[in-house]
Amino acid sequence: MSGFFLALHACALVLRAPHLPQHRFTPRHAPLHGAETDGYNAEQITVLEGLEPVRKRPGMYIGSTGPRGLHHLVYEVVDNSVDEALAGHATAISVTIHECGGVTVVDNGRGIPCDTHTKTGKSALETVLTVLHAGGKFGDSGYKVSSGLHGVGVSVVNALSEELRVEVLREGQRHTMEFRQGVVVKPLETTAMAGEAGSGTRIYFRPDRAIFKSEEGLRFDPKMLSTRFDEQAYLNAGLNISLIDETQQPPKTVHFCHAGGIKEYIRNICVGKTALFTDPDTLAASRSSHGVHVDVALRWNSDMYTDSIIAFANGVHTPNGGSHVDGLKFAISKVLNAQARATGKVKEKAASLSGDFLREGLCAIISVKMQEAEFEGQTKTRLGNPEVRPIVSDIVCELLLDELQRRPKVLTLILDKAMAAAKAALAAKAARDLVRRKTVLGTSVLPGKLADCACTNAAESEVFIVEGDSAGGSAKQGRRREFQAVLPLRGKILNVEKADDAQMYGNTEIQALITCLGLGIKGDEFSPSQLRYHRVILMTDADVDGAHIRTLLLTFLFRYQRRLVEDGFVYIAYPPLYKVKQRQKVSYCYTDAELNQLVASSSSKVTMQRFKGLGEMMPDELWKTTMDPETRKLKQVTVEDAAEADRIFSVLMGSNIAPRKHFITEHAETLDWAKLDV
């Protein structure tokens, strides 16, 4: 059962434990027109120049000033080095995390130009570091392919850094500059390299503590950076990226290099899944057309019941898809339906097979590279170039037609799986319709075991999902009915990783979860506005069975409505393990380490009770330790890497035993159980 702990510990799911008090929202009213607006004139208009807008509103440029925004600074600098690799001028990138909170990024590319820029009158190096929207990615002479098309990356890093030092080796000369909060403190200094060979750029920066004020301070997560760099190494076959962590003693170095490119990437993602066909199991193409280079890899798996498409544009992950994904989907539907009719699998006048059925079991990676990529905003979550859709479609059509004509068995296997999916969809329709009717009818058909709350505002409401009637009874008595609901579940719910939709919708406990939470129908457009509670709290016993049930629930929520997890609506309750009495004083310990420390520091006799389950706790104890927003410990479940999360769930919850056994064996020795507190 230890594998279920490992599922939560794996890098795909990051659990944090902030103190989460109960929030009450008070509307703020705008002032009425009148005396309050007197004196409002041109003098009140603020004009921000240079890099001032970045320091004033950093969230507009890096998303947030929390851990995600902090790591975004590293990505912006590394992306510039990757651009050099995409242009064919760099083969190695080194990233070092220093103990002081700074980061150094080094590449062996051409080096940033240092001659005088005609428009600004400053060196090109100073220009790209101090002027927004300045870079070599807007014209025709800089980069044919680039991820940083907005030209704000390195200048934003400079603006948000307490200190930044840059060193450029270029054309036999060494150029150096230093900055503080985006302002030059050491002008450009140029010296001869004295016979040294080589070129490249070295940038050291230390983020400004006045901007990044998170509780964790200036701490870079090597695991988060590793995920990103590993991804870049897959997308740029042969590129060497090194991550050196000097915060560990001795310093730890990890190298990322994947000669197999995205074919190697897709096989890594599909560990634990069974390929639908073999020799080879992956269809792949790497071609260019009309200035767009397309890398695509397709693999169908027999034990997958959905599709998983991971898309990139110029090395940037586009989780919301875009024109490249649209072209991929169109090509798959077009070719497979045409071949199905040509071979008689589908009658000429019959309706075409749905793309959802044809893509069932598909794991695909699509990566496009071009000069002028159009993203939606600086966060770059979706590709907008309309001309990319037909280019990708033509290349994928050519790939599929060639493979299917040479290997007719592949076509048969894909079509048989698609038709089985269509039949399974019909079998699940009645159960889906039942769930849909229940959802539409409203509260009158909510599960009978649900103890609902009085509050009708989802943003202020929370629901505890508990195991068993015993724990449910204590939770119902201990809760605050005004804003807390309780839904007890009987035993362990269905493992949806091994079940199809018909089995899932026919399961009583799954139906109760869907209707209680307001999850709607799987595959329908999901909106947070349909949720009945904005805090879905999994409260299970602090033992192996409790961890198993919690993982089954996480698997269901991630597979059924992934956005529920991605948008931060899912939490894990943290009940105590021990109740400790010292004379008249009662304390609660949440880990063995806490208990040992308390016993060692006690000068009087200590009596200890180990809670075997939530049902053993008195309602008042359960409220005070686990449910009270003012005192409880609550962990929010977030997804840092959806692809890795998908792989981990498949390995640990799927039908294939061998990858799960290997995972547990590989990680059991290195797992820090003292830090694993879920």
C-alpha cells in the first residue's frame, strides 16, 4: 500500500499546507460622483517609464510574485539560451542555484550583441536588459524560431532583480555589466579575451526580496526546474542542460539530454500503459512546410479510455491547445474516417466516427516551431496562428496515410478500439442521462447521506468527503452547519483508472460525488460556477487504508474533472495521530516526530492515545483539530505538471503491475518519510 503514499509524494502533485481561515466577503462600493471626485485632473495621471511598470505591476509580466512567478524568472533567461539552441548556435546550457538565493545561467551560444544600437544610442546588451519589447525576435535577422516573442523576458528579470550581472564572450572580447533593480550600476566594460576561445552568455541574478515576499523566501525548487528543463531537453534532441544545486551539500548536479527527442518523451509518458500496436508502437514525423517545422509523435494505448495531447509552440507548453492541436485532431478524424470507409469498416452512408472515439487511448505530442508565433498574452497558454492548422493537418495526414497503407493491421486495431468506445458510450448514456437529470433537478435529488450546509454561496461553503458512517457521524456533529457540509462514503470508491464510463456512472458512490459537488458530465465544458462548494476537502483516516481512499478520490477528481484540481478547489484535511495528556494539559501531535519531541521535552508523566480513525474522535475534538478554519491544518492539492501527473496516476493506479512495482522499489529507499506528512 506504500505506493499510494508515493503517488502523493511524486512531483506531479504538489501539496502545500497554508493556514486557511474561513473567509467572509464584504462588497466594496465605488464612490458616487460628486465631491469625492473634485481635484481629479491631469496631475493625478501617473506615467511610468522604462522598467517602472514592471516593478509597479510585476504580476502583469510574470503571473504572480509567488513561487510560480519566481521560477518564471529562471524560465525567461533559460528560454533565451534555448532560442540560441533552436537557431543552431548553442549545444549546452548550465543553470546553477546558489545558496544566496541567486541563479546563474550560462550558454555557449553566440553571445548577446554588444555594439551600439542605432535607435537607443546604447549598447545592444544594455538595450535588451533595460528596454521592454527590445530583442532580436521581431525582425528577420535575429531568430528564425523563438519562444520569447514579446521581447520582455530578460528585461523583466533585470527589473525584478536586486542584482544582475551579465558577462558576454563574443568575437574575442569579454563584455560585462552590472545592474541593481534594472538600473545600470556598472557600465559596459570590454576587455580582450587574451587568446581564450569560445563564445556565450553568463547571467547571474538575485530576485528582489522587496518584490518576492512569500513565506518560503527566495527558494527555488530544483524539482520544478528539473521538470521544465527535462521537457526542453526532449523538445530539443541533443541539447545538454545541466542543473547544479548548491543549496545541497555536497552540491548536486543533474544532466538532461534526450537524443530520442519526443519519441523518447512519449514512451516515458506512457510507462505503465500497453501499446495498442507495436513494431513500432509510436508513429512519428519531423517535417517543415512554409516556414513551420512540425514534430509529432502518436501512440495509441489499449488500456487508456481518453486521449492525452501535449502541445508546444517554439518550446513553450500550450496547455490550452490552439491551431496546432486543431490541425492534429482534424487530420486524425479525416484520415481514419476516410480509411474506414475505403476498407468497408464504416458504410458509405453511415455517420462518421466521432473524433473523441478515434482518439480514445491516444497519447500525442505535437511541437511546432516558427518565426512569428502568436500566443494569447505573455503567459502563452494557446497558439493562435491560423496558418499553422493546415500545415500540421497536411503533415499528420501524410504520416497516417503512409503508416496505415503500409500496416493495415494498425488501422484495424485503431478502428476496432474506436467502435468499442462508441458502443461503450451508448452503454454509459443512460447512466449519464440519469446523472444529468439529477444535476438539473437540483437539491431535491442530492444524495440522502449528504448533510448539506445552510449557506448557498459556493465561495463560502466547503464539503468534507469522509470514509464511513462512523467518521461521518462525528463530522456531522462537530461541523458548523452554516458553511460546512459532510458527505460520508461507504468503503473504497471505484478505481476509475481501471474502469470505463459505464462502470463509473453506474457506481453509487461516484454518482453521489458527482451530484453532491456539481461536477456535471465528464467531457462537457466545465465551469467553476456550477460547483456547489469551493473547498472540497478529503478527510480520511491517518493510516494506510485512509491514504488509499484519498488516492482513489484524487484519481477520480483528476480524471473526471481535471480543472477541479488545477484551479485549486481540492484540499486534504490533516487529522492528528496522537492525543497527549500532561497533567491537565491536552496536546495533539500530527506526526511521530512531533510526539517524540513532546515526550522528550516533558518534565511530567505523559499519557498518549493513538487515534485509529476519525470515528474514534469526539465531535468536539474533530472540530478543534481538523475542521475549525482558525486552527486546522489544510493542504491544497495543485498540479505543477499535468503530463507527469497523468503518468504517475497511470503507473500507480493502472492495471499494469510491473511499472508500479518498479516505481515503489526505486523510490522506497530515497523517500524522506519524515517530510511526507500526508
